[in-house]
Amino acid sequence: MENEQASRVAKLWLGDDGIVRIIHVHGAQVTLEDAKETMAAYLKLYKGKRRPLFIDTKTMKSMSRETRQYYAGEEAAKVASVAAIIVGTPVSRVLGNFYIGISNPHLPSRLFTSEDDALEWLKGYLD
């Protein structure tokens, strides 16, 4: 399907609401190479329009420092408008806090434990 993509560490799809969902696979150890592969998959959904991102990291195991910097950089901000990061475990919360607090993302980003709250927040950024 045109509105679905996948990388080694995540499944991505564009919802009918205009929000891109990125769901990481269980136990994902995300490297910079994985991040670039996931970004390439996202660009197939992007279609020239900056979109809000719903990123589920609940079952992710780790993310390298270089990966956090890549996702927080200008390249991601050029193609995404905002990021809601779903956390649910101590590991995912630490990764999310590192991303927001230390990597200083170039796009508005917020951590959530509730998927409904995250989607509601993202809807405020739809054109």
C-alpha cells in the first residue's frame, strides 16, 4: 500500500487524519543507519508536505547518540512539523528525555504516555 512503509526497526503509515505513525519494533536498537533508513521510508509518505509525527518508542531497547542528533536536526525539521513521542517503559522515557532535553530538536516535540492525548495534541498542528 502506498501509505505504508517499513524499515528494519519501524513500521510507518500515513493515517487518514494526515498524521504519520512510526511504530518501532519490539527490542529495536536504533542506529544512525536505521534512522536514515526510517527517514527514507518517511519521505515516501511525506509527498512534499510537512506532517505531524506520532512516534511509538514503548518497546524500543536503545537509540544511539548519533541517531538522536540526526532526528533532532534540521533535516528532520524540514519534512516533519511536530513530534509526539509515546513512552511507556523506563527505557523509552529515558530515551525520550535525552532526545528532548539534550538533543534540542529543531521541531516541537513532546512526550506522552497516552496515545489519545498525543493524537489530540498533534491534531492542533494539522493544516
